[in-house]
Amino acid sequence: MSKLNVNLNIDSIKYPLITDKTTTLLNNNKYTFIVSTKITKGEIKKTIEFLFDVKVNKVNTCNMAKKKRRMGQFIGTKPHYKKAIVKLKEGYSIPLYSKT
């Protein structure tokens, strides 16, 4: 895949997921991102390597199901999304938190 195609997939990586569980995964050099539901593991790997200038060792993905939510008398659903857990090679890291 050329750099031109990687640039088109940059929008597929939406944002990093920061929860209690994902911050404990940072100790094992694993980072969690919310990604587009149509992107593949290979595209995730190449896009992360391009964006953050790191080497990716492994990518695990999980399609999360819709969840029912109730707000007073109204019942709705939260949309489904795709979660990607990216394990980096030794010596690489992604700065998720600012230093200030």
C-alpha cells in the first residue's frame, strides 16, 4: 500500500480509548483505539505506523454491539463501534498524555 492510500485511511482511526482497563494495558505496551467498522487489521497496522512513527507487533480487533440506553421515558441505543488493541514492539511508545 502506498503512502497515498495510507493518507486516505487516516480518518479511519477515530480516537484513543482511555478507560481504567486500557490504562493498565499501557504497562504491556498495548494501546486501544476506536476505529471505523470497515477498516481491516492490516490497514490499522499501516495507519498507526504512519501516524505515530512506531512499529506495530500485533493488532486485535473487536466489534462492540449496540447497547440499549434509557433517558427518562425515552429508550434508545448507542451505536456499535469497532475497538482495536495495538501492541507495539519493544522500545516504541505513543504519547497519549500531554506533558503539561
